[in-house]
Amino acid sequence: MSGEKAVSVGVLSLHNSKETKAILNAVEALGHDPVWLRRENTSVEIRDGRVVLEPDVDVIANRLLLSKTENPEELLGLANLYESLVPMLNPPMSVLQATHKFSAAVRLADEGISVPDAIFALSTDRLNGIGKTYGPEAVYKTAIGTHGGGTWKVNLNTPISSRVGKRQAFIQQLIEQNGDGPHSDLRVYVVGDSVLGGMIRSAPDEEWRTNVALGGDVTAAGDVLTDEIAQIALDSAHAIGLDYAGVDLIRDEDEWYVLEVNPTAGFKGFFRATGHSPAPHIARAAIEAGGGSVDESRITELTTTLDDSVPDCKPSTGSQRLSDQPTIGYTTEVVVSGTTGSRTVVAKSDTGASRTSIDTGIAADVGAGPIRRISRVRSGSSKSSRTRPVVDVVIGIAGNHYTVSANVEDRSHMNNPVLLGRDILEHYQVDISKRVDETEGGTVEE
């Protein structure tokens, strides 16, 4: 790189993800200038008719998580603004299409790529009417979701809702797999015109979803990743317009189907399975898009480690900055959603509980489930224990949605039908002085 100008690579990410850190560290290791675009350091100014971006960068790698934010349209606007100023990898409209799973499936099908049959309908009656043709079982998904969240295997003999909370949902054909082993699929990682490798993801015990975030096991794809599959993955990422993506595929006895194209696919499981980090490849793609170059041998060296330590370029938070975590009260209003409906209730926060609990009546009303497993719970100092079914349910708080495995118990004798555990509270600060005034329908401070 002697005599060559270093490229300033901005990674647009408001979350402290391992992937963002790894990309930034790879940019620096390749001899260029990483910049973490965060709330603390980023501004755009119109000055005398000229647009000024601070900090100034040559290229941006987009790592915004649209599916996890309360207001995705604001992040889309932000990303669109940046894209109008500098080159951007994973442009915002492509990320939007990938994030909306049904929209992505439509695009792939239009390009001749095999996807499972699916039905999306705004009307609950229409969704159930057409859905009957899919057989007794199908996959039921929210159109936007991550880490397996908002995904169920459902019996279509029971009516389901066209919405889960505030999110639209759809029915997808269940791809049957041969054999007695765990349910599995294949994730292929694509950067530009290259396939970095693939991993087989296998569902944990008593689970059919393969997501690593849910405890799925991973192994290298090996001979499963043929030239044909690699080309399908490349074609899928290119069809959506993504510069880097994790492409998820599943096979029945006849052919492969693309399930999703993930613009913010994680690195941890892929590295564990393959010993190969995508971060240096994404860093190279960004550097080259910004007009720079890299030492190819250095890329080979860097891929053998996954450096997700805090990068030196992380901006200072400042002593006066408030925490990024939003605050909720000791009690707070939540929306509980399942496959058949939603209920708005007042929940109590309990940082001592590892798992959220919901009342049996609420679980029945919203169609929580199916039962994933039975948990055994001890109460206080008693040596005896009791069992509780554990079901998947979506909890909505101020526009944010979390799919959790919740205990189901009889809480009819308690003031609050939902108890929020650490599986949700980890995303918030709890202010015990704030409580919902159930008579007035507002929040009061004690």
C-alpha cells in the first residue's frame, strides 16, 4: 500500500454486534481506516447548500438491523441519505426487501429460483381459506423477524391470524425431510461474486428451527455445498441486490429451496463450523468499492481468526450520555401475540426470573404454542417442584417485538397476567418507581 491513499470505511451499525466489530477490525488489519458510524459520532449537516457528513468516509458497509428496531422507516431514511452521499454495500432498499421475507421470496421466484410455496394475505379469512390447500401442517412466519423469532409450525385445522401483534404474517409450505435425524438446513455465505463456504445447521432437541441463536448445532457443509448450490446462493444474493448475505436453503427428496436471504447473517456459527471468518472479505469488498486495494495474502491470514474485540475506532460515549437501553417501569403495558390473536395486558418486571411467564388463559386466547417442552420449577425453599409447559410467544413493548419461550402457568389469582423475565428485560433498564396506572391507562411515578 506504499504511496496509496488509505480508504476510510464506515460501518453503519447502531448495535454492539460481534459482526460489526469484526469488520472494523479487519479494515484496520488490512491497512485502511475503519470508522464506526454510531449515534455518538454521526451527523449530517446542510451548510450553505452543501451536505456535510460527519465523520467523513469514502464508503459505507450497511449493518443496520431493520427487523429489530421500533421504527425501521427512520433507519431506512438514514441509510438512504448516506447512500446518496457515498457508495454503500448492501443498499437500504435491498436490505428492506431481504428483511421482508415474503417480498424476498417473490423476488426470488420471479428470477426462477426455487422457493417453498407460500401465501400472504391481509385478511385473516382469506389467509385461512387459501391456507387449507397446504395440508394439515405448515410453517407460519411473521414477514419480518430474526433468529427464528416469529416462526411456528402450525396445524392448519386451527384458524390462524393474518397478523402477529403489529406484524403481518404468512403461511409457507413445510418442506419435509427424509430420515430420523434432527431437522436441518444449509447456510451459504456470499460476498460479492464469491461463495465463502457453507454450514449445515441442525435443530436442537425438541426443536425444529435450526437457528444458532436458538441453540442449533453447526458443521461444515463439505460435499453438500456443490457448484450447483453455490450458484443458487450467488444468484439469490444478486437477485435481492445484496453485496454480502447468508443464504438459507433446505432440501426435500427432489430439490433445494431457498428459505431466506439474510443481509445481517451472523459470523459466530459460520466460523465455528468452517474456521473461516467472513469479516475480512466484507472489509475487502468495502475497501475496493472505495477505490482501494488489499494484500490478498493478508486476507487469507485474517480469515483464520474472528477478531470481535472492541475496535480502537469505537467513538467515546462521553460521561453525560444516557444509556442506549430504553427504560420500562416495574409494570408496563405489553402486547402478547400468538398464532390466533393478540392481547394487550399489563406485565410486571422481575429481574430475578430467567424466563417470561404468561397466564394460561392468555396463552389460550392468543394461540401461544405449540408446547416446546416441559420445565420443572422449584418454588422458594420448598424441596418439591412443579412442571410448566414452555411455549413460543411474541411480546411487544413500545413497538419492539421479542419471540421468547415462556412458561405457562395459572396467574388468574395475580394482579399481572404476564411476568417479564430476563429474556426480555436484558434489552431494557427497569425503573421500579414507574408503574402503569391501570385505572387511568397511563404511567405514574411513585
